[in-house]
Amino acid sequence: MAYKHWTLDDIPWDRLDRSKVDPDQLKIIKAAAMVEFNATDYVAYLENVFAGDEVFLEAARAWGVEETQHGEALGQWASRVDPDFDFPKRFADFRAGFRPDIDADHSVRGSRAGEMVARCMVEVGTSSYYSALGDATDEPALEFICRKIAADELRHYKLFYDHLKRYLNSEGLNRFQRLKVALGRITETEDDELSYAYYAANNEGEPYDRETANREYMRRALPYYKDLHIDRALAMVFKAVGLKPHTPLYRTTSFGAKWLKGRQQRKLARQAA
């Protein structure tokens, strides 16, 4: 049976309950809507990097359509919860202040295989993020949206991982090189995209300050990640870089990731206080 993707009409809008919306969660959902809805830029970038690979590009274009729908769903939810939230205007502000480099004709990761590793990392982050949000919320419409997006992102991870294996056959990226790309992409979670998305979605006229916006975003997002979400994400990272999960190295890395997450949360809480 062919896969049938969900639509915005499937969302239980009639069950939306504003009394169950956490104000901090609303702010990060607004930011997430910006990033997801901006997928067309990344499709254009992938079309440049993978020119000639029509098999992958067909899949990448379908991926872009689904990512854009994620943004539409999140944006519509936020607008229904907060009628003052003008998603089209806020998104236009985001586009005016942040644009990724989409004109490159080769991957910024050094190879097509490296680009696939980076794409896998993005899907690791988003699938775990929406799983965490879906597990935390009691609001029925948002829970539905987050669970659907999380499932999509897990499927997208498999898409990029399958094409990664194909390119590894021709480009031979070793484990160290894959790990280097993965770590580089993971550290970019503190780049301008998320920070500016949070600012564009939530600012009240104050000037943009990257450090402040990033701190406010991370302070609200990090607490949603529980040990289960970290372990699942780490297993996907290990798989993409060619390492086996559930080994002593994996357990040590998992412990370190949880410790760092707790340390960062405490630091952000102190700064907020």
C-alpha cells in the first residue's frame, strides 16, 4: 500500500484547547514554524549540489513539500492560539533577516556523502525535537501535529541515510570524516537560523541580538528533552557515522550528552534568574 501523507485537514482543530497551551512552548513553536516553512531554500541548495542525480532530487523535492507543510501546520496552530500572531508577516521578517547560502554548486560539507551525513543530522534533531514536544504537551491539536512531524522526520532520516549509503560506495567517506561532518552540523544548532527564527517570531520591536535570542530559545527548548529522546537521537547519530549503538562508546557518549544538557540547562536558568 502506498504511503498517504497527512494533511492540515486531518488535524483535530475542533479539539484545540488554549487552556492547555504553555506560553513558553508557544514561543518555540512559532520559531519552529519559521524554520520548517523555509524548506524551499534548502531544496534549491540540494538541487545545485546534487545536479544530475534525478533519483535523489525527486525525493528531495517531495521532502521539501512535506517540510513546508510542517511549517504551515505549526504556523496555523500558533495563529489559532494567538490571533495576534501574523505568520505571513513574521515569516517575511525572518526571510528578510536570514537567508542560507543556497547558491553553492557543491556541498559545504566537502562531498555529496558529507552532505547526506549533515542532512541525517538535521533529521535526527527534528525527529527528537518533535517527539519531545509531542510527549510533553496536553494540547490535542499540537500533540497530533508534533507526532505526525516526528514520524515524517524519522522517515526523512531514512531517506537521507539510504542515499548516504549509495554515495559512500562511490566517495568512500570514512568514519572519522563522517563523524567530523556530524559534529560540525550538530554544533550549528546555535547558529543564526534558530536564533533569528526565534527573534522574528517573537520580538516586540527590540533590535536583534543573536546571543540573547539563542539563550531565550535554548532555555525554553532544552527542558523538553528527556533521557529517552537523547538515547534515540544518539543511536541515529551513531548509525549515520558508521558506529554501532548500544556499545561502551555509545553508553559513555550518552552519559556525556545528558550531563552536558543538564549543565547547559542550569547555566541558562541562572542567566534567566
